[in-house]
Amino acid sequence: MELQKKIDSTFESRFGGHGAVYASAGRINLIGEHTDYNGGFVFPGAIDKVIMAEIRPNDTDTVRVFSIDIDEYTEFGLNEADAPKQSWARYIFGVCREILKRGGNVHGFDAVFAGNVPLGAGLSSSAALESCFAFAINDLFNNNQIDKFELARIGQSTEHNYCGVNCGIMDQFASVMGKAGHLMRLDCRSMEFEYFPFCPENHSLVLIDSRVKHELADSPYNKRRASCERVAKRLGIETLRDADMDMLNAIKTDITAEDYFRAKFVIEEKERVLTVCDALVNGDYETVGRCMYETHAGLSKDYEVSCEELDYLNDVARECGVTGSRIMGGGFGGCTINLVENDKMDKFVEEAKKRFNEKYGHEPKVYPVVISDGAHKVCEATH
Ligand code: ADP
Ligand code: MG
């Protein structure tokens, strides 16, 4: 509510009157890491941290927009030549351009926006920003005729073509399609998805952000991809999605130990997502948590994308009796995601902060998250 009030009063003082208000969310991924480029499953959900924008058509061809958090104003026309310099505005410009490219309608508008998705913490504030404007433009100028999945693709193309980030579809997908109390299993091969209930009565999710990011000289991401592709090729399949452990073990002596362990992680991770989905249907959060620890161990030992700080946070979680804990995201820094019984939460957060600070000289950041709705209209212009 506070966010909305701030946006409302800023809109009124900048532009006079009011526009409609829209929001879209950041996201977590409960399980399913490094599976996207192997044709496997990811399992994200939208969270209760959003980018919110108040928007009103202005009957011109100019977009006029103010970022409350960055305290900057810019305006741009809707032609390619008018791309704004500010990086935050390029997300909005990109969304407009991508909708126009697809034959959709975009006209000039006035907008004010702000958010509470932490920037660069692995919660996809950029996807929230893109999805918020894509959803709003669909509602204001396209009668909601653009399919919601296409809105996610518009955000993804924006990152590719206007922001220099070659990302997959998961972040925008989760931001647009998220539903309170549900996670979504997205099949990265067929792009089919399914909602699964996530409403633990006595557990909550908390992210612990190590605030470290190890930049490695070679590209570990490309090396992991190359290992997976080599093994798939050796097996005569397109991606490791179609492999199982028997197939992998049958070629074990023909491939390097490194490639073997990389592929082993991917195959096991694909299975773990399915196990977690079954467990959620049965309300079995113990199994969910166990799978999260297994993912962490796999990412750390087989895929080798963890780091000392994240392994330490995982150890602290285990020692505090946390139900499930793992690295979230590509690795080498960032957050752990933790599924914690409510009566153990305060103690865990306190311990993690204290012990991490003692060992690494700074406190991690703590983000409690609740699985919430994705892109939506908050209220009409007449409010
Ligand atoms: P993340 O992992 O959070 O998506 P990115 O680097 O991809 O991190 O995106 C962060 C960028 O998105 C910021 O540098 C800024 O340009 C834009 N952004 C995100 N949140 C906001 C906000 N609240 N206000 C203005 N711009 C934002
Ligand atoms: Mg981003």
C-alpha cells in the first residue's frame, strides 16, 4: 500500500490527475538449476516484491517516465532512433519496441514507477520492470489481446535486444504468470507449464544473500554448457533431457570424469524437480526440503558452481534444522533459498547473519518471500 501511495502522489504532482496502476513481481526458483539449457524443467514462482507503475495515455507519440527509486526523468519517442540513454529506461523502451515489432499498439503515455525487488540480488528486478510495462501496455492499448506467454517473450527479447543480456524465459515467465500460493513447472523444451500448490502452513521461504559475486577468469557457464552438449552428442540425443543414469553409466569410460559429473547433476536435477512436484501435491515439505539439500550438494560437488560462502550458508542452515536450503541461481555467489519451519525462522536468520559476519566480515542480506501473484492491474485510473 505504501508503494502505491508513493507512486500515486508522485504521479499527481508530476503529471496531474491519475492513471491506472499495474504491478509485476520478482521471482524465486525453488528447484531446477542449470536445467533450462538442457531442455529440462525449472520451478519458479512470483514473490511479494514488485515493480509498480502508474500509467496514463497522453495522446502523443512520446513516452514520459519518471523513476522514483533512481530519481530520474526521461522521455523518448517510439522510434528506434529515440532510444533513451538511461539503462533503466531502456527496459521500458525495449518493451514498447518489441510490442510494435510484433504488430501490437503502443502510443505515448506518462508513467511513474517504483519497486521493492532488490536490484541485482537474483530476484529479477529487470523482469519485473519489463513485465509490469508489457502487461500495462497490453491492457491500455491492445485490449489484452496479446497472449500472456507472449508478454514474457517480449520481456526476454527486450533483455536480448536492448539490454545486452542473453537470458532464458524463466524470469519473465514467472513474473507474468505467477499465481499466489502456486509454483509453476515450466518445461524448457516444450514450453508447457503447470501450476502446483505451494502453501506450506508452518514453513516459510527466506533468501539469504551472501552479497558476494566471484568473477572467474574463464567462463564457467559456457564450460558447463559445453560439457552437457558433449555428453548429449555422445549419447546421440539432442539434450540431456532425454538421458537417464543408466545411459550415462553405459558411456562412463568413454567420457572425462568432469563431463560425467556435470551430466550426472543435470540428469538428477531433472528428476528432482518431478519429485518435488509430487511431494507438493501431497503436502510433503520434508521431501521438498531434502531435494533442495541434494540440489545444493550436486551444484557444489558435481557441477562445481558453488563457492565457500554459499557452502557455509548451507551448512549453517543444516545445523539450524532448516528443512531445505540451496544455492539459487547460476552460482559463484548470490543467494541461498531456504525453506524454514516458522518456529525456527528467527533463530536461523539470527545465526546466519551472526556467523556469516564473523567469518566473512559482512552481514548477508535477508529477504523473506511469499509466493504471490504475477503481473496484474492494481487499480483503474479513476481511483
Ligand atoms: P536483476 O537480477 O535484479 O534483474 P539486473 O541487473 O538484471 O538485476 O536488473 C537491474 C536493473 O533493472 C537496474 O540496473 C535498473 O536499470 C532496472 N531496475 C530494477 N529495479 C528498478 C527500480 N526499482 N527502479 C528503476 N530501475 C530498476
Ligand atoms: Mg535481470
